[in-house]
Amino acid sequence: MDSEELNIAVANEAFAENKVYMLEKQLKQANERIKRLEEAGDALANTQTYDLLETVNWRKSKEAKP
């Protein structure tokens, strides 16, 4: 492997590492948003004194979560 190939390999590795970092950051942000939405949905569902279709669907969707 000559120095040009080595430089390309190093650059590709740095690019891949940066891409992984960015994807991990996006995943963390998405998970935080999901958590906030779930908390808001739970709070709204808890205010219901009777089972509206939306409340029932909310509970079903939370149960189906992987």
C-alpha cells in the first residue's frame, strides 16, 4: 500500500467515524423527542376520566412498542 492509498484509507476512516458520530447524535435526539412525546401522551391520557377511542389507541400503541 503506497502513501496515497494510505491517505485515502485514513480519510475514509475519518469520514466513517464522523458519520457514525452524527448518526448516534441524531438517534439520541430522536429518542429524547420520543420520550417527551410519550410523556405528553401519558399526561393527556391520564386526564381522561373515560376511555375515548384516542386514549384506547394511545395505550395500545404504547403496548406494541418494541
